[in-house]
Amino acid sequence: MFDEPIRRRGLFSLTPLIDVVFQLLIFFMLSTTFMHSQTLTVSTPSQSAGALPQDANVVEIWLMADGSTRVAEKPVTADSLNEAVKTALGGRTDLTVSILAEKGSRTQAFVSAVEAARLAGARNVATARIEKFTP
């Protein structure tokens, strides 16, 4: 019983595992795409806006709780939002686009309004939350 030789276990080589890890690392490095980011200045209010003064250098986008959108107090559809903002800006980049979101408006409408402002060439976007729209 005690005369049997002790068998040693063979040691496993980590070289194949390291090779596979490096191959995966190279694969993921080569297949990754990097996104080019753009910046847009957005001014957010610290509290709800009260009576907003009319400013000649501001283009207003109103986001209503019922899902409708207005640009410069004219109703627009979601499909024509980009063109309406571009028309309201008139090619000027010094104007500020003010997005006024009524309480209960949709987040997607806000994102669409910011994107429309960016596509129209606006450099500054301001936001405000409005309790109720009164024309």
C-alpha cells in the first residue's frame, strides 16, 4: 500500500489561454467604432419660468402636454419641425433657440426639438418648464 509511487499531476500551461485572450483583445480593438461627438450649449433653468420676456434674438419652440409643437407660436407637425426651426432662424447662428416645455410634455419631443435646433445651425439652446401655455 505504501509502496506505490506518488503520481504527480501535470501542470497546465497558461500559454493557450493567454493566446486566446490576446486574440479576443485584438478582435474587439479592430471591430470597435468610435463615435464623433458634437457639443451644443444648453442652458437649463434652476426653477420654473414665470412670465418670459419677448426677445428679438430668441426663437421659441413650445412643447405642449397634448403632444403638439409650436415654433414661434405657429403649430407645426413633428415631420416639419426641422424645417420650421430652420426657417425661423433664417440662417442666423447668433440667435438662441428657447425650448419651452409645458408640464407633461414628452421627453422625445424635447430631444427632437434640441436636434432640430442643432440641425438648423443654432449654437445656443435654452430650456424652461412652463406650467400652462397661454397664447
